[in-house]
Amino acid sequence: GTTGLIELARRIGAMKDRIGRRIVFVAFSGEEINLLGSKHYVKEPLFPLDKTVFMLNMDMIGRMAQVEDKDKDGKVTKKDRLVVYGTGTSTGLDKLVDDTLAKGNYKLFKITGGQGPSDHTSFYNKGVPVLFFFT
């Protein structure tokens, strides 16, 4: 997840004349200790949480497990397994996930709720929409 965060920050930071929303890149510590870092951040955020559009959490990405999938004709193929939590935490997130991942070869498991075993839960508990990518 940290490597993915750094790579996204590098690519977005390299965009010339980028317009749009502010993007804040944060790596938290203490997830295994009751979400210590993310709980601290939501208590003392750098930017107001009511102005935060959503929190994207990438945890344990890059360790793809393959699972069998059947296409509409019943043909079995192997696909990388990807779990995404929070697709129902805000209008449009479910479609965003579908559209973004449409070109990938994933067996996608979507969980609408925002509670889960990582730092996004701290944000969700404060009313911030979340997406949590987990492989």
C-alpha cells in the first residue's frame, strides 16, 4: 500500500497544470494497534473532514490471489481477486469502481459498507465516504 501511495503521489505530482480537487497523501502507522495513526488524523486533520470528498485506502495491494471465474458462457478462467469496501458509502462510488476496473482482469468483490479491517474505518466512522482496496 505504501508503495502504491508513493507511486500515485509521484504520478499526480508530475502532472503539468493539474486542476481539480486537493489530494492529500498520508501513510498511517499503528493500524494493528487499534488504528492508532488514522484515529489521530481524524481527530486532528490537516484539512477539515467535512471538506474531504472521500478516503482511498490501499492496504496489502500487490499480493494478488487468483480465483476461478466463469464467464457468461460458463467458461472457467483464472482472475486476480480484488476486494473493494465502501462502494455504497457515497453516491457514485460503485460506478466509479466499475468504470475504473472495467479494463482489468479482476474477480471483483464489492462490499457496500465502510467498516473494515484497516484505516479507512476511522474516516468512515466520522462520516467520510471511503474506498478500501484489498487483495
